[in-house]
Amino acid sequence: MALARTRSVGLVGVRGHLVDVEAAITNGTPGLHLFGLPDTALSEARGRVRAAILHSGEDWPSRHVTVALGPADLPKGGAGFDLAIAVAVLAAAGVLPLTACAEPVMIGELGLDGRLRPVQGALPAVMAAAEAGFRSVVVPRANREEAELVPGLRVLAVASLRGLLCELRGDPPPEEPEPQGPEAYSVLEARPSRRGMLDLADVRGQAAGRRALEISAAGGHHLFLLGPPGCGKTMLAERLPSLLPPLERQTALEVTAIHSVAGTLPPGQPLIGDPPFQAPHHTASRTAMIGGGSGRRVRPGAISLAHAGVLFIDEAPEFSGGVLDSMRQPMEQGEVRIDRTAFTVRFPALFTLVMAANPCPCAAAKVLQCRCTPAIRSRYLSRISGPLLDRVDLKLELSPATRAELRYDLEAAESSATVSARVLEARERALKRMAGLPWRTNSEVPGPELRRRFAPPPEALLPLELALQDGSLSARGMDRALRAAWTIADLAGRETPAPWDTAEALSFWQGHTS
């Protein structure tokens, strides 16, 4: 009996697991038998691998071929195991040296002609190989830049099975054409960054909206904007990413891994360095929002795709109530958890939520044009549940900008670069204050730690205590107002919040600022 082993990576969410790919050639009925909880796409590897081997100029073993993927109890899916299976079969057949194919971790989907197609989730797969102690990986040529983001690894990017076989045998590489179609995405020109296209100076008027946006960016606070059409809600929300600092290296790798698994990496941009922006349509389902899918391939939803960035929910009352409320747990825990019978998938989901809504369903631009009764307006806005709004730190009702504001802001409006500089300074103050602690922004600090470690002076708490006494502020609302007060103090360069900082934070939480 001939036996050979290679290795590949199976993905569960954005976490990779090393998989041993063992091939044994024995006497018996000719054919390839695959074991190890494969899904449909992986089960179909039998045909792809056999055709790829034959088109690469190799002989298919005319004996019984058994391929086992271990650990056997780990669900495995996708076509990324094709390359490892093909190499293991050829090594078991004696046409490849066993030592050459035992070390590298192999990731790639095979076409029927032997070409290697790019795979989704290449980055987290390569990261898993590095964490397991391996020092070399084989990936499709189109995934080269993505794989090279992981330091300390030798990345062998090949275009075909034939090219890999020549490399493993020590033969000269074959002449192969440049990839075409989907395989060529990595050499496409990168799209311009959203940060450079949208500027806060484009927004005319809305001084309170600009202030709320700055506080949201500095502390990672969720924001709710209410106002008639055309008042600037969408413009403000779209410019929030331009106020956020670039992603740190580790965070950028996390974000890139999520988009790699989802297949949404921008062309020519192997590493996402800017905070992402997601704006799902109001017809989006709960699965599209939080993630999911059939079978064993669970994909991230809009919440996880907005990790370390902004999730914009425009026309929030038009969304299904269940879809909106599905965000409540991720807003508290910073991750999405999807449970299946055989496994559990976790996706990071630490995002800044911005919701926007019109005051009524008719969406009249002016109050005099609206014919909606108070009951209709109340019923419309009540589609956004109280528990969800209770988790939003900043609430603001906007009015259309006046002619004077539009004229004045032509010269006085601050740019995103000016505001983002203040945001960066405020974040650095918060990081210095939270040195040695696991939190990065004020919005992440838990309530008990907020009161224990970062309690403001008694005089600063007076506005919040009065609101708590008259019932206009809940205990959760007090914690959220305190977080926003710390951010306001950081923006002003104060060591601790002043009474006017907590008063402003309370006004934003109650939605009384205008």
C-alpha cells in the first residue's frame, strides 16, 4: 500500500484549522473515495482533481484511491483542498518525492485544465498555517499579495498544478500564460480610497451634526440622526470614515481576513488599511445583516464587514424589526456568534452604528407639506425599538440648513483633515488613560469599570444624577452618557469631564440637541 500526506487549511468563519490530507492507493475497485465530513463543493473535488492531473500530463492511478481529511470531526467545505488532494494522490502514486510535499501547506482550487483558481479566505488560511508553525505555503498566483501579508512565511504562488509539480521535482518551471478573467483580479488597479473622495467640508450647515460626528469618531459612539429628506443625514454618515484614523496593522489584518472570507476584497488592494463602510439596503434579511448561509460555509454579514468601521442604516424604520434588533447583541459584545448543530462560528463585529430616519413615512421636505398625524409619526418611528435606541449614545434631530448657514459655510466649514487631527489627539489621550487595559475607545469601557476606574468628579455627575432622579435617564443611559462625556473631555484636552461635558453628553443621549 502506498501512502502520502500533505496539509491544507479548513475555515470555520474567519478561523483556520490545519487539515491533514492523506492519500492511500490500494488494491480494489478503481476510483477516488473521499472521507472527512466534506460538503458538496469538496465532494465534487473527485472530478476536478482527476481531470486536472490528466491535463497536467500525469497518469491517474488505476487502483483504489482513498483520501482522508483529518481531523475527521471537523466540518470541511469549499474547493480550497483540491491542490493538496492532487499532490497527495500523485505522491502516493510515486511520481513525487514524499519529503517535497510533506512540509508546505497547500491551498488552491483546481480547474479541469489544471489551472489554479483564487480562493476566498486565503489570508486567514495562511495565518492559520503560520500560527501552527509552518514556514511555507503554496497558493494560487492570484492570491500571492494576500498571502504575503503574513510575515515569516515562504509563499510559493503558482498558476497551475503542472507548475507546482515542476517546483516540487526541481525541474525548470513551464511557460504559462498570464491569468485571465477572475484569476487576474490581484493585478487590477486599486480603486481610490473612500477617505480621499468624501470630505466633511462638503456638508453645509449642520453644526450640531458635525459636532456629533466628531464625538462619534473620537470615542466610537453609535449615532442616530433624525430629520427631513435633504437635511444632510446621509452626507454626514458617509463622511464619518474620513474622520477615523487608519487601521493599525493587526486590526487591518482582521478586517482583511473577514473580507477575504466574504470574497469582497477590493481589486488590487490585498490589505484594507482604511475603516470600512457598509450601507445595507432596507430590504436586507437578517442573514445578510448578521451572517450565515446554508451548509458548512458560513459567511459574514454586513455587521462583520463593517468591523473597525462604520455600519450605516439609512431609512432605519423601513428595515424589518427583527433585522434591526439582531444588532443589539453584537453592539454589546463586539462579535457575531452563529450556532450550528456541529460547530459555532464567531465573526468580529466591533463597529460604529449610524442610523438615519425621516420623521414620518411621507418624507416631506417641509413640515407644512406633511399630512401625517402624530399617531402615524409615532407608529413609524416606533419601528426602531427602545432597547436598540437605548444602546445609541448620540441622538440628534436635524433641521434643513438655512441660507445664511449655507453661505457662511462656503469658507468656514472645517475639512475632514482638520477634524480628524482632533479625533486622533482625543483617541491618543484615551489610549494613554487606558494603558494596560483591553479597551481602545471610550465606548468599549464596561459600565462597572467606568464607574470604578474612571469616575468623574462629583460636580460633573450632577447633571446626570438629576436626570436619573427625575426618571429621564436610565442606569444604562447614565453609563453611555459618561462614556460620551469622557470623549468630549478628550476632544477639549481636559483630564476629567467637566459639568458642561456631562451636560452636553446627556443632551445628546436624550436627543434634545438641535
